[in-house]
Amino acid sequence: MSPEALLGFCVLVLFAGNETTTNLLGNLLLCFDEHPEVVERLRQNRVLVSGAIEEALRYSSPVKTLPRVTTTETVLGDQRIGPDQFIVVWLGSANRDEAEFPDPDRFDMEREPGYGSQSPDAHTQANARLCAEAKRGCYTKPRKPSSQL
Ligand code: HEM
């Protein structure tokens, strides 16, 4: 790996690991401020903590949008998207999709997990819809050619 690629990777991990986690913790505090009854229940029952974190990831997504490029023609809802199109995936909106999450604007730490969120991994919630679509081979990440790394 070239020094430039190594430096690029360090910058990626610094931003990917730092800003997201900072956003999650800040958003979690805002959720607690909005819902004091949640804090009271967490004080009484620590078992609910992981559900509260999962729900904060959904309710107030630390990453709101991601860029992608379509590889094949696909249809999302009633929207047809051709191949090789730059698109912006709104994770924040997908996480409030009433077709997936009943009463989506309610903070509910005992909610049934949505896409892939059975695993308590921070990435699952944020990446859930992307993964579902990526598995269908609909799009890829915009990438620099390796010669430019
Ligand atoms: C709440 C915490 C986190 C959230 C919400 C989060 C969210 C995400 C999302 C949405 C992506 C996909 C980006 C894309 O595909 O364009 C991603 C990728 C990535 N994340 Fe996280 N992340 C979190 C924590 C971390 C931590 C702690 C690290 C490392 C210390 C990390 C390292 C990475 C890396 C290296 C990628 C790139 C993976 C790739 O390109 O294949 N993330 N993260």
C-alpha cells in the first residue's frame, strides 16, 4: 500500500469512526431530552439500553445520506432509475418509512428491529436499506480508480 493510500485510509477511519459515533451520542442525548420518560425507564431497567441505542440510530440517523451510482436499471417505488445514474440515498428518510416501522415518528426502544438490525452493530441500521438494494445488485459506491489512490 502506498503512503498516500495508507494516509487516505487513516483519514477514512478517523472520519468514519469519529463523526458517526459523535453524532450517535449527541442524538441519543437529544432523544433523552425529548423523552424524559425513556430515561426514567432506563434507570429502572438497564436491559433496555441496547434497544434505546438501536432506536436512536433509527429515529435520528447519525448518517442521513449516502451517494451511490446505479449499475443497472431499477425501480424504487414508482420511480424508474436508469443505469449509471448518480443517486443520493436518504437513510434518515428510510428509517422513518411507515411501511417498515409502524408509527415511525415515535421513539420506541422496544420496537421490533427493522432491516438487519437484529445484530447490535451500529452499521446495520444505517446500512440496512442500502444492503437490501445492494444485494439486488442495483448500485455501487462511487469510487476513484485505483490509479488515483
Ligand atoms: C454509530 C456509529 C457508526 C455509524 C452510524 C456508521 C455508519 C456507516 C455507514 C452508513 C457507512 C457506509 C458508508 C458508505 O457505504 O458509503 C459506514 C462505513 C464505514 N464505517 Fe462506519 N459507522 C459507525 C461507526 C464506525 C466506526 C466506530 C468505525 C471505525 C473505527 C467505522 C468505520 C467505517 C469504515 C472504514 C467504513 C467504510 C467501509 C467501506 O467503504 O466498505 N464506522 N459507516
